[in-house]
Amino acid sequence: MKQFISRIILVAFCATATVPAFAAEAKIAVIQMKKVFEGYWKTKKAEAGIKDEATRLEQRVQSMTEERQKLIEQHQRMTRAADDPALSATEREKRKKSAEAKLLEIREIEKAVQEFDQRARTQLGEQRKNLTEKLVAEISDAVSAKAKIQGFTLVIDSSGMTGPSQPVIVFFTGKDDLTDVIIKDLNETDPDKTSSPKKVEPKK
């Protein structure tokens, strides 16, 4: 992605250097996609939802872990009871088998905890990935619409969100930065904001 955009910039630069008419028409804007993404109300709502889901899953893992601990304590008591010399050989053997069965139960719940934790992590990861892709697509559509209205020929992400960790552009004057205006436009669709009652000015 970075190489692709760099080539676009190079082509645009060469064109502006050789064709004055194109230079006069070309209009490039810069946007910080990372800042827009974090400032979008839908992102904040999605993050809150994922956080709630993560808390619910963590509580489930904690509950299963506590259940496992209770079984371990039961197994320890059963093992000690099976070693009681006052018992008959038959009774000791019976209690040892019960302790062995409890140990199998412990191993089963340990496996269940590990599998549940892995599924939960995968589920949250996929959920976050899908939400991110959906929101980035919405933001990109908003940027495209704004760019067409304002007559920009190219909008470049300076935050590096669309590529590796390094920014696509490391320096710009700050002119024609759409970041704040895009955040404002996106947040105009926030139902909590639009449905809030207007303040009534007290009568003088």
C-alpha cells in the first residue's frame, strides 16, 4: 500500500513539474485516518460492546476456574480419606477409585477452560476485525464524498493506518487536512447527539 501511494505521489509530482495545466488543477488533501477512526462515535460504541463481551467471557472463564479449584480440593480430601489405615482394604480401594474418577473430572474441566478461552479470544479477534473493516469502509466513503464536493484529486492518510506502522507522509503544511471536518460530519449521525433535547433558555 505504501509503495503504491508513493508511486502515485511521484507520478503526481512529475506531472506537476512538466504540465503546468495539470498542476493548476491538482488538489491533494491529507487525513489522519487513525484519528478519525478513534474519534468516530460508532468506533467508541463498538469498542464498548467488545469490552462488555470480553468482560462476560472473562467472568465465564473465572467461574470455570473456580469450579476446577473446588474439584481439586475435593480430590485432595478424597485422597487423604482413601489413605486412612482404619479402613478396610476394600473400602480404601473403593475410595481410591472415586478419587481417580474425580481426577479425570478435573482434567476434563481444565481442557474445557483452555478450549473456551481459546474460542473466546478467537471470537473477540474476529469481531474486532469485522467491525474495524466495516467502520473503515464507512469512513472511506465519507472521505470520498467530501473529497468530491471540495474538488480534491487525491487524499492521503498521514497516520499510517492504511499501511505499515510508518506514515505515508512524514511532513505536510497542515493545509487541506480533512481530519476534523470528517469527524464532525461522521458524528452528526450519532443518534444520542441528534436526539438530545435542546436547552431552553430561561426567560428574562
